[in-house]
Amino acid sequence: MSDQAQLILWLIPGAPLLAAGIIALLGKLFLGERSHVPCVAALAIAFGCSLVLLTKIVPTTFVSGLTSEAKVEADKQISFQPTDEQVITPQRGAIAKGYTFLDIGTMQVRVDLRADAIAAIMLAMVTGVSLLVAIFASGYMHGDPGYPRFFAAVSLFVFSMCMLVLSGNYIQLFAFWEAVGLCSYLLIGFWFKKPAAAAAAKKAFVVNRIGDFGLITGVFLIWKTFGSVDFQRVLFNPELIQKINEQHPGTIPTICLLLFIGAMGKSAQFPLHVWLPDAMEGPTPVSALIHAATMVTAGVYLVARSTPLFMMAPNVQLFVAGIGATTALISALIALTQYDLKRVMAYSTVSQLGFMFMALGAAAAGPKFANFAIMAAMFHLFTHAYFKALLFLASGSVMHSMGDVIDMRRFSGLRHVLPITHWTFLCGALALAGFPLLAGFWSKDDILAALAEGMHSSHGQFFTVIFAVAVLTALLTAFYTFRAYFMTFWGPEKFPEEAGHHPHDAPPAMAWPLRILAIFAIGVGFVGPLHLFSGYFEHTPGLPAAQEHGFHLGLMILSAFIALGGMAVAYKWYIKSPEIPAKLESGLRPLYALSQGKFFFDEIFTAIVVAPIRLIATICALFDKYILDGVVDSFGALPGFLSQAPRRLHGGLTPAYAATMLIAAIGCVVCVMQLFAGQ
Amino acid sequence: MNGSIQPTLLVSAALFALGAIGFLTRRNLISVILSAEMMLHGVALAMVTFGKMHGNNEGQIFTIFILTVAACEAGLALALILSLYHRTKSLDMDLWSALREDDMPSPVGHDSSAGATQPDTHPVQPTLTPAGLPIDPKTPLTPQRPNREETATHV
Amino acid sequence: MNWIQHNWALLLPLVLGACGVWLMMPGARSIRPLGGLACLGALVLGFQLVAGSRDVSGSMFLVFASATLISAVLMITSRNPVYAALWFAVVTLGVCGLFLLQSAPFLAAATIIVYAGAIIVTFLFVIMLAQQAGTSSYDTSSRQPFCASVTAFTLLGLLLITFQSAAAQQTVDGARATEVAAANKALDVQMKVETLDIHKSSRPLPSEELGQMRGLGRSLFTDYLFAVEIGGTLLLIASIGAIALAPRRAQGTL
């Protein structure tokens, strides 16, 4: 590890942190409308450093030309070394030494930056997207009174996210897991004077607590089981894992389940998905950055990172796949009928995250397929970040020009008025729908391939169902994406009155990020078929050895047909014969209402969780008011009661006090006499 | 009767006791203060006697300090008495029992307040004249913010 | 009862004095001549109590002590505050006489100057300023005279008993100390020197130096310098306070 590499590693989280500090301290007073400058500069630095890390540092630390057996040998050598910083071999990735953060008994937690292939990919994606979003936001948020606050929080978020990705142990990961949650809370509630935003921020925070509880419990269990929380010791030590799994068969599945509960909270998986659609109350750049591209994928990252543990718990992996499929299907169904453009995107995000978890669960098919399945999940995460950020930013651009109106029924035919927004949105929508040769096509195809491979394993029937759900969800995705597209950009030109007379397209600060992201949405998928992604990704330590896998031409044709079919149906229903949706709505009223009402999850949770807790809280409040306060008040009343008698002595007449003093003096004299008498 | 009392100590103790009686029973503020002074005399006499018994000057030095404090006390007490008298036009101590609890009855009989005015409900607190400012005979004792409208009506 | 029989010489003047003062107090039950007689009796009996002491032998002590106590009783029982102030002056003079007998000539002079010269005059001024014509109701009645007399004379009795037992103790201690000193003379020399070095001003003085201005002044401005400074500051603050407290009059009027 050269000093230069250390510096680059530290710059990635350090620059955003410095920017956050500068903006937070000086923003209000000096920077004002220039508050985005430190943020954008820091993110550019971080992005540059991430690219250097991605292309230079991490690859040079890989052992080139090793066969998989030799790799296992290398793993063994590492695993039997003590977990001292000096002897961590550089082959597995880059580590920047930090400092010891906690030293309790046998537990030593360090703050280190640990970069390997998966982390480098994540970092490049996170910093790249956040750079573009920050530039976009400098135009989008212009004139907002909280402008400096926004950029301070965004910088802080990028710092926390980078630290999360660069964590070398579970405690650090948990700490920054919470930090990104905090930033998410701050940014969802950015317009905290709006009651809906404040409520949404609170909801996101509370729902995330449930997941975080699972995560921290899992981390405790890891510490108890492995005696360490260091990735190096816990994850990259196959023999230790094997031994523990033999001695305590139930422990590792429990750990995996708890970690997955954490991931469910952060990545909005059923049934903890309810916070994400509400989080759209935040500013749109925040939705694009945190609630589409980066933070919500932290759960996927966690599960992918913990693959060595999950490989020991195939049942948990099946559970992961099942939850992913449920989430994907339900949220796709909800997205079908929503009229709020951002909300459609939010449910789409939840659905795509479900896809990623399906792929992660497909690793249960067997060690042979695991590498491909996890690669597929991370690849989808990678491409999804670009096109979903693009879609959100384009929605934000629509909102910007429509005077913050987001209901699709109130505007239509915007393609002539907002040409840049229209074209970039179209790129994103095509990528999301899985139009052939665009980003989403390749990654979704990989996921379907991974699931198809699962069908040949011992869990074949299960994976057949999951595969069917995935195909159905892909069809629904293409449909609702283009439903939103057609409703927004086609049809007769119609503006809401809030937009004013001349809606204007995105200003340059917003247009250029859109264009760049559109190019990514079209082009970034080609790293998949060219084996660039998988070739890089398989260097990630701890993954099972990769297998050769060819093109699944049949699957590709299938998914292309699915995408085109969904788009065609959307075209047919919303452009050619717009009366069909209305007919369907009246024909299938209960189902329609179910979708429109978001499957009534909020109402169900209110009834079964919130109401009992409220009842308990009311009882506690009554207990507090009448019993606890009664006890405390009676202590307060006691002196008053006891003083009823002595207060009669308090007559206010000075000689009375003097008489008291005199009597006390007599008492003193008697005491002195007793002293003399005693001698 | 083993030993015999120092006779001067007997006088000092008797002075102290008589002063205490006066302090407790008299109602005239001036008599009360005089009684307190007499108690101080008793103490001073005891101090001097003790000094003589020990054969050194310490008792007398103590007495000098007692004298100092007594002088201060007398000055302040007289100023207070005058200020109280200013308020009620009476030297009766029983009129002053504002320290008692609000809901308690007055500690003295109703006859005592006959012929004397009750203290003001809004007493004028004593203040020092700010240095360098001449006392304007028109201004009231408490410094008040000049009221422009009032001045205008006077003019 | 046995104790009362044993100590009747102490108790009788106390009871007599309490009754006398009670009777002389202004009020409805006041019988001044009878009270005066009782007080005089108590005084005489009280002097009997200390008749054995060599200090009483001088007639000067008797004169000063009786003057002090008689005028003290008259002061606390007088119905007119002007008379009370004058009686207080006599008390002060008597106390000063006793100071002289206790080898405190400087203190006697200082007290006369401070009290008779300044304080009593101030009192008289205040009385003249504040006194209403004739005797007022609060001068002719007193608050709980019986209880106050009993309490105060109880205190006096207890003090006297304490003094008595202390004196008895001292006699015994003195005798024992002489024996011990005689026995350990060689050792004692060393001890004495150390003890005396503890505090210079506590050292017993030759009787001719006691109460002399030279010694007092040296002690005041060396050992008690800070106390003197603080006392001076206290006087200054008290005068400022008195000015602040005194009711103010419009300029030009008295």
C-alpha cells in the first residue's frame, strides 16, 4: 500500500466530509447560493479518486493469473494469519489504515478503509451518481431557503455511504448504516414545515429501526460466534465458517436471517417497504440519489458482502428470494395504478430491489451458480442506479416545470414543451423496461438467467415459481413504466395552472446531468455482455469460484418480447384506445382498488401494529399521569402537610423569633453544663 | 457551693438577661434597640472579665470589635427606625409582621394597632441618589421614567 | 427538692428578680413599688452569692454593679423612651466603671466616648424626631412580660450555675496543675516554651501592662490588623447604608 493509494482511499470519504463541514459552518453566512460549489467539488474529487481506485489500485493488488485452487491456497494463508494490519495481504484488495475506534475486552474495532472489487464498483457508482445529482440539484433547488442545508446533508450522506461501502468490519458498517439512515431522515424531512414530509421522515426512521434492530442483533451474534467483527476474520475464512457451521448448525442461518432483516429495512423489502414510497416527500434529487440509486441498495450490498455466510444457509437464501419475489410483484402491481409520477418510480424502485434480492437468493441453487447470481444482483444494482436516477431526475425536471405538480392526470403531452426531459426520460424508461441492448435489458436478463439456472437445482420447483414471478414482474415493469411515459409525454398538451403560461425545459445545470445519465442508461449495460463487469467482479474475495456461462439466447429473446409486449400494451391502452383502462377499472373494481390503495399495507400496519402500541401508550400515559405523578406530587405535598404545625410558629413578629433564639441559647447553656457535669 | 462566681461575670450575665427581657417585651422600636445594646454591654463586660482572668489583652480587643459592630448596628437600626416611622407614623413594633404566612392571623391583638396607620401596600423602596445628579425637589423619591404625556399636560 | 434546698441561695434571688421585673413592666398588672422592692432584694441576695470573692471587697465594685443593674431594670421598664435612653447612659457608665476595675481603662474611655458621646445622643435625636406627644399605647403595654421574665431568668440561672461549676473546676484543676508542675519541672520548661510560642498575643501579660494603650494598640495593629481593616470597612458600609436607608426629604428642609 503506497502512501498515494492511502491518500486516495481517504480522499473518497474525506472530501465529502470536509465539504459537509464547510457548508454546514459557512453555508448560511457566506456561501448562500454558492453552497453547491464545495459539495460538487468534493464529489468530483471523490469520483475521480473512485475511478483511480477502480482502475488502478484495486486491480494492481489482485493476483493475476492465479487458478482458483491457488486462490483458495492464498485464502488459507491469509486466514491463519492473526488479524493484524501489517500482515493482511494486499492481494485481496486495498486497505487504508485508520485508528482503533473501540477497544473493549477482546473486541477491537478499527476504523479502516477496505476496498476490494465490489466496494470499488459501488464507490464508482455512488460518487458518480451523486456528482451528477448534486449538479442537477444546484439547478433544481435554486432559490430554496434551505439551499446550504441541502448540500451539507448531501455531502454528509455521500461521506456516510462511502464509509459504509469501505467498511472493514461490521461495527463500522453498522455505524455508517445508521449514518446514511440519519441523512435520509434529514433529507426526506428537508421541507420539515410540510406535515407530510415530517411524517414521512418519521415513518422512514421508525420502519428502518426495525431492520436496524435485526442488523445489530446479527452483528452481536457474529461477534459472539466468531469473536470478531472483522470481515477479514469472519468472511474470508472458509474453514472457520465451516467449523462453526458444523459445531453450531443453527447459528449461521440465524445470523444471515438477522442480517437480511437489516437489509429488508434499508432496501425496503416486503413487509418493511412502506417507508420508501412515502419518502418521495423529500426533494426529487434526494429521491434520485438516496431512495433510488445508493442508500436503498445498501441492503443488497450487505447481503452480497456477506455471501460467505449466506452460502452456509441455503434456506435463508430461499427466504431472501421469496421475499424479493413477493416485493417485486406486489410493488409492480401497486405501480400499475398510481397517478403520482414519483410514486410510480418509487414502487418501481422497490420492485427492482426485489429483483436484486431474487438474484441474491438464487445463489441457493448451489456454489456453482452462486457467483453468477450475485454478480447478476450487483450488475442490476449498478445499472439500475443510473437509469433510475435518470428517471427520478427527469421526473424532477417535469415537476420543476409543472410548478411542483406531480399528478399525471393533470398534465400530458409534454414531449414538445420539454424535449430534453422527454428524450432522457424515454432513455431511462426504455432501460427500465428492459428494451433490448439497453442497460436494464442486460442486467435483468442476467437475473432471469440466474433464476433459470436455479430451476435445475434441488430447489427447482421453488425457483420455477420465482422465475415465473420475475417474468410477470418484468412484463408489468415494462407496462407501468410506459404507462407513466405515455401519460406524461403523449396525448393532448395540458398543463396545470401552477405551471404558469410557458413551462420551460430544464436549465443547463439540470439538462447536462440528464444527458450524461441518459448516455449511461443506454451504454452502461454493455459492460455485462463484454464480461467486463463479471471479470472485474469475480476478484471480490469470499465469492465462490466463477463458472463459465454462455449467452442465454432464448432467455434474451424472451425478455425482449416481454419488454416489447409491455410497452405495446401500454401504447395500445393509453394512446390508441384510452377507454380501455377506464373499462378495466369499472370491470375489476376490487382489484383496482387494491392496487390503487397500495394493497392497504399502511392501513393493515396501522390496525395491527400502530393501534395496539397506541393503546399501550395511552395506558402508560394514564399510569404516568395518575400513578407516577400522584406519587411524585404526594412527595411534593408532604412538606406542605408537615409544615402545617410549624408554620403557626411563623408569626412574623421579630421578638417571637428572638424568643426562639433565646430558648435555643438556653439549650446551648444546658449542653455546656452537661459537659462540665461529665468531667 | 464549691467555687465562687466571678462577681463581674454575674453582673454581665444579669445585664444580658435583663436586655433579653427588654428585647422580648418592649414594643417601642427604640426601647428594643436599646435593650439589644444592653445585651451587647453584657457580652463586652464578660469578654473583658475573661481577658482579665487569662491575664491578656485578647478580651479587650474583642470588645473593641464588639464596639465597632455595635456602632454600625446602632446607626443602621436608627436609620431603619426612621424609615419605618416614616411609613407608619408610629414606633410600634407589632405593626410589622409582614413575614408571617398570608393566611395566618395577626400574632398580636387587634387593640395594638389602634391609633396607628397600617403600612402602605406599595411601599417606596429606599434608593441611593445616582452620583452627580442634583436632586430635583419635584421628582418623587423613587426614580421614575419621565412620562412625556404627563409632562405635556402639566405644561 | 433536695437540689432546691441545696441551691436556695442561688434560686431565691432569681425568683425574686423575675417577679420584680415582671411587676415593674408597663402594663395592666404593673405594681411598680412592689416590683422595685423585689428587685432590690434580689440584688442584695445576689451580691451575697459572690460575697466571698475578693473583688467584692472594694466598695467601688458594689457601687458600679448596683448602679448598672438598677438602671438596667429601670431602663427596660421605663414608659418613656427618653428616660430609657438616659437610664441606658447610666448603664453604660456603670459598665465602664466595671471595665476600669477589670483593668481596662482604655476600653472604659472608648466606650464612654462611643456610647455616651455618640450613640445615646443619636438615640435622643431619633426619639425627638419620632416621638409623639404624650405616652403612646405601645409604650404603656408590654408583650408577655411574665413569660419573657421567666425565660430570661432561667437563662441567667443556668449561666450562673455554669459559671459556678466552671469556677469549681478551675480550682480543682489549678491545684492539680501545681502538683504536676512541681513533679515534672524539668520537662515542663521545654513544654512551656513551646506552648507559649503558639500565639504571641495569648501570652499572659504582667498585670501592670494589662489594658494599657501601648499593648492594645500594638496587638490591634499587628496581630489583628486585618480584623481592624475589615472593621473599618464595615463602618464605612454601615454609614453608606444608613444614608441610603434614612427617609429622604426635599432639599432645604430638615
